Amino acid sequence: MNLKPSENTKIYGMENFFHELSGLYKHKKLPNKILLSGKKGLGKSTLAYHLINYILSENEDYKYNLENFCIHKDNKSYKLLQNNSHPNFYLIDLLTEKKSIDVGQIREMISYTNKSTFNNMARFILIDNVENLNKNSVNALLKIIEEPNENVFFILINNSEKNILPTLKSRCLTFKINFTFNESLSISNLILDKNVLDFINYDLLSFYNSPGEIISLFNFAEEKSINLKDHTISSFISSIIDNNYYKKNKPVKILLINLIELFFLKKYLITNSKVTLINFYQKFIKKIYNTEKFNLDEESLFLEFKSKLL
């Protein structure tokens, strides 16, 4: 199952948000600075691409299907947005192997907004993972976002588990997005076209899972031919660590860290040594942060976790 937002032709669970945003545009009241905030994996970026497609494909053949909230695969704007080649669209995201979105990326975007267009259509600047902007890039962005050029719209995507500077947040209209656990399960079932709980041990799930996290777990297991029904959270974490699946694979490393945090949560509920566990958890999370920040050896970190807690 492909999770790339620009390629998703349908939205799930976001219909009300889309209806509200498209209604604002229809009545010429769409804010030119929008922040979509929520847990990673909810579909915020997919929602942004659908809104952008709805507006840019208004006068095209195979325009956006409002009735079914979907994009036709022969939609011209869809193909251009997929390739990041639409003249009215500019994407900023964290580059591979980079720690932050740097000021150079913002300056290139500002240069783009200052150029004249070939048409009178709206232009969209999509900044994904906005929490990865560094101080210099935020300051550069603030200058253009306070007084954007006419007919330029900024859509910022924020993983709400990570903070962004209040100076940036205060300049945007924020849409907070959240799903209940049952909604996440229902959406995952629709996307996968199967009942998730028939294939995944309930011990591997938490009430905070987003649909994206559930589907990533399912896709990983399918790729490695792992039967998720046969695993508890402890055995599954051990399997990932023992087989080094996380090495040079950022999505799997994120999956592993999420599972370890879930392990701590479940352990906390049943242990009598809560203070000891909390102290170990805090030290472990700090080590994860330092490992990513200073590019340290992550293998010893995960092996330490396994030897002490699994």
C-alpha cells in the first residue's frame, strides 16, 4: 500500500476538513496561511494535496470529484503534482540525510514566489514537516509569510508531537486534526480492504496509533513475511533488533522507536517499579535524541534496551 501523499487519489476520514476548506475557497475566504497540525500518519499531507488539486484542476478535464472526494488518475494537475512539476505549486520538505530544512530552501521558494506566473491561478507553497525548520529558515519564512504576494497560499504541515516556534504558529490559521483509535482502525480497514485485527496481535497496537502507523506496521510485516498474529510486542521488537531491519531504513527505525515507547507504556501499567522504569525511559529517549543529533551508534542503543528490558 503506497502512502506517498502526492499519489493518494482518495482521502479517508478527512472529508469534513476538506469540505470546510473547499467551502472557504468557494466563498473566497480561504486563509493564505494554513497550518494542518496533528499526529504523524493521519493523512494531513494527503488532505493538502487534495485541496490543492481541487483548486488547480477547476477548469481541467477530469477535475476533482467533490462528490466522492477523489482524484481521477487522468487529472492533469494530479500528474504534475506527482512529479513536483506544476508551475503553480512549490514543495518544501526535509531532504534525505538532512537534520533540518535549511534557509537555502526557503530562499529558493521566495525567489519562486517573486516570479511572474503564466496564468492567473492561485499558487501554493506546501511546507511538510514544518517542525524541522531551523531558526534561520523560520526567520526567513516569517518575512515572506507575513505579507505574501497576491494569490499565494501557504499550507504548513506539522507533526503535533514536535513543537514549532510560536512566532510561526501565531501567523497561521490552525486546523487541529485527530482521530480516535476506532476511527484509525476503521480508516486502516478501508485503505487495506481488510480487518486489521484479523492480521495484527492487539498487543502491538495502542490507542494513539494513527492510520499511517498501522499501515506502515502492516506493510513492513508483509515485506518481511512476518505473521503479526504470532508476535507480542516484546518478541516483535526483538525480531527487528536481532535482524537489523532498522539499519539504513528510517521508516523502520521510526516504527521501532514507536514500538519501544508503547512497550514502556504497557510495562508502566503493570510494574511496581514505576520510578525505576520512568528513569530508564527518560534516559533512553534522551539517548535516542542524541543518537540522531550527533549521528552516534544506534545499534548499541537498541541492544542495551533489549538486554535490560526484554
